[in-house]
Amino acid sequence: MGKSGSGKTSMRSFIFSAYRPEDTKRLGSTIEVEHSHVRFPGNLVLNLWDCGGQKTYMESYMDTQKGNVFSAVGALIYVVDLVSTEDDDDTHEWDADLRYFRVFCLLHKMDLIEPSRRKALYMSRVADLRHKAREALQMHSSSPNVPDSLQMHCFATSIWDASLFRQIEKHLAHLASICSASEIVLFERATFLALSYYTNLDPEAKQPLDAPMVSDEVNRDQDKDSDKVLLEGLSDSMLLAHNSLRQSTGAFASDRFERISELVKHFKIACMDANQQMQALEISTPEFGAYLDVLTSSTYILVVVTTPAIVLHTPGLCASHRISLFHSSLARNAHFDSNAFVERLEEAGIDRKQADVLVTALTGVINESIDNFARGLVDFAKLKSEIQLLERSDFVMMKSENERLMADVEKLKQRLREEITRTTAGVRLDLNLEKGRIRDESAVHALKIKEVDTRIESEIAGIRTSIQSAKFNVLQYLVGVATGAGALLLAYLRMFR
């Protein structure tokens, strides 16, 4: 919720509909309530209501549609235009019902403020909001159902900055220990919000998930808030001195995940403009290596390695294998008992020297024959293995081609779904704009018709007055004529008697 023109629809389109900041300029005013359903991991569906901020709509939300708009509400996000000069009108709309909600107040359009003035202006507005919240609690302190405090979170936001993305911190230490990663971040696939992460780059800066926020509670008995409370929702990227990812102290920036989300979203949009689908991203530098890929159907995972000895490896399509069937250097011995054969030759009358020469020659001939026979078998085995390898390679190629075609089909389906979603959103916005224009024209025509009716009624009333006046004059004239005629008649009668 929020006043008209505060940037609610632009923020929603930037996060959930893949709009660029400059594309939001063509968005029109929201008519009544626009519903959005966003699916998250774990079959969770976010039902987001974008309420129009015109004064008539705000009055109807608080009056006639109160039971419909505020039933089963998980959280109220109230957007305040930080550069608006009508701050009292903004805060007046929600202070009466503030005590019933857990409120997230977004101080929007921070990019329109000079960086040197952002900190002071943000602290001033947050202090004013918390002061008005205390006044609302004190005003209803006599009611037994009103608590002494309420939950309220304030954040500085802008669609031209990465601060719209707030991460949910969670350990992924087991996966990091397996792959020796320095940092692992899990992103939601549709919005690229950082869902969870693990890091050992800056262990002291990591906080548990259930750590309470500093500005979580507004107590009606508290007079003033500290600077730490007022600045809790101001991102480092909003400040003037924050212009690098790594700060001067050597520690990593606290908003690096929002920056990564913003950069990857722009890269994804650029791929869509080029009729391509982003599948994975690998970056290698002398200081670090990063690999971004699909983890599940609804999440991406980013693995960051800062140790030079660890190299990110992405497997190729196939690997070459060398198989040696026989060792060419295999030593071959005689395939019979040469000493026994020499003795038998000596018994037959051949001397020792001749017997040794014959056995040596016969051994060489037998070994050559066995070598030729074995060489033929080796060639045949190689041929068979090569045929099997070719068949296997053809099968692998066909399988990879099939997988590539299936991936292309999935990309086309995804692109078609995204185009349908964007077209539907554009048509819906155009219809809402046309509906609002027709309503405005109808209101103008109704006002003109009412003015004409009023003018006609006034003319008829004037004519009636003129008729009544003329009637009265005629009656006076007739009475005067009748009186004069009667007087003449009486005088005539008296004269001739």
C-alpha cells in the first residue's frame, strides 16, 4: 500500500516481472487492486496485492472494503515517497490501523536524493515514522486489546539500486567443505533473490538467521531512538563513500549479494533480448573463480573459490581413452623344454654344439610364427575395439544431440512462457490504463450532464416564475378592466334614470 505515485507498481514489476528501471516509466496508475501470484521453492505461493493509492481507493480500503482487503494478511508493506512534500497525508492513512500489523515501511526513490543528504534525510523520516507509531499506540493505550509495542521495519529502497533484494542467511557449510569453496550462494531462479548462503571470507560479519533486527520494536513508552536503530535499514550502497565492492578495510561489502543479483538479472535480460536463454556462467580471474549454474527447477547456485590451488572444473562432452591390448615389449620365451630337446638330439648322434644351433634356430622359427599369429590377432582385436568405439561414439553423439534438442525445446518453452507472461502483463496494464481513462472520461461526462441538468432546471424555474408573474399581471388587468366597466355602467344607469 501507499500513496499514488510512490512507486509500488514499479517496485513490483522490477522484482517479479523482469522490468528494467527505465521500462517502469510507461506504467500507469493502479486501478483498485492488482493481484500477483509468485511461486517460490517448496510450493510456496506469494499472494501479493498492489493497492491503488488514489484517495478514493484508500478511503474505500479503510471503510467499505476493509473486511476483504485486510483479511488473512501476513504483512503490510507501506511505501512512502521519500521526496514527497505531503508526508502528513502518507502517514495519516495508516497510523490508525498500525497497531494491528507487522509493518515493513519502504522509504522509496532514494536515487532522487543527493548521496550526501541521504543519511540525514533517511534518519529524519524513520524517526518521524516511529514517532507517529508511538503516538498511535499512546492514542489507543486505553484499549485492553492494544499492545505496548509493535513490529515495524524500515528500509531505504530504489529500483535503480540493488537494495530491494534482502538475503536470508543460512549455512551451506557441508557443500562448501566438499568442493573447498570459499562462499556459496543460493538464488531463487525467477527473481534472483538470495535465499541462503555460506561464507568463510568474513566469519565475524556473519549473523545467524534468527538474529533480531535492531529496529524490530516500537515501544510507546520510549522517547527517542538511537542512530543505530534509525540507520538499520539503510544499505551501504546508498551512501556516498560506498563505491567499491571491497571496502578499504579488506572486508567484503555486506550488500555484495544484492549487487550480484542485480548484475545477473541485467545479464539475463540481455540474453533474453538476444533470443538466448542463460544456462550457466563461469568467471575466472587471478584472484577468484566463480561458477553459476542451475541447481533445481527453481534455484541457481553460485560457487566462489578464492584459493589459487583449486581450479573450477566443468566436464566436457566426452573424454578420450587409450586402451593397450598388448605390450609390444612383452618378453617371449621358448614354448618347449629346449634342454630336453638337446639331450634327445645328442642321443640321436648329434653333437652338443650342433644340437644347440638346431634348438636355437627352431626356437626362433617358432617364436616368429607365434609373433605373426599374435600380431594378426592383435589387429583383429583392434579392429573390433575400434568398431565398438565408433558405435559407442555415435551413440554418445546421438544422445548428446538429443539432449541438446531437448534443452533447446525447454528453452523455447521457457521463452514462450516468459513472452506470454510479459505480454499478459503489458495487456493487463494497458487495459487498466484504458479502464482508468474511460472512467475518468465517464466522470467528466457525468459532471457535464449534471451541470446541464442543473442549468435546465434553473431555466425551467425562471420560466415558471415568469409565467406566474405574467398570470398575475393578466389577472390584475382583468380585474381593473372589470372594475372600470362596472363603474361606467353604474354611471350610465344613474345618468339616464
